[in-house]
Amino acid sequence: MTSNIKPASDGQSNRVTFSLTPEMIHQIFAEKPAVRQAYLSFVPRKMKEKEFWTKYWKAQFIHSNKISLLLLQRLLKMRI
């Protein structure tokens, strides 16, 4: 499950890194066929592999934070 893939931080900046193994990439492709299709469409003709995964993880982060914010807003409305 891709939720098991965790970022690493140096503890001094806001920068996080991921070390993706071929097995992790295979797991992402298996769980999300659209990501595999995008990868095949863009890498290496339109972008480098590192750029693809950077964009993917940024999108994942934004999506997860958006969901968290929506849940928080719903909880706050329920308390009023």
C-alpha cells in the first residue's frame, strides 16, 4: 500500500525526500494505473524520472492536505 511509503526529512529545512525502490514504484503502478500511464507518457520524452516523481509526491501532499482541511471544516461545522 502506498500509504506505507514515508518521506525522510533532514530536520533543518522544509525539504523532504523519498527513496523509491523499484518495488515501491511497481506497487504505486499496481494501485494506481493512471500514474503508470502518465509515467509511460511523460518519462523520458517530456520529463526526467526524478521530475515526474517530484511532481507526483507534491500532488499527493496537496491532495492529502486538502482532504484534511475539508474534514476539519466539517468537524467545526458540526460543533456549532
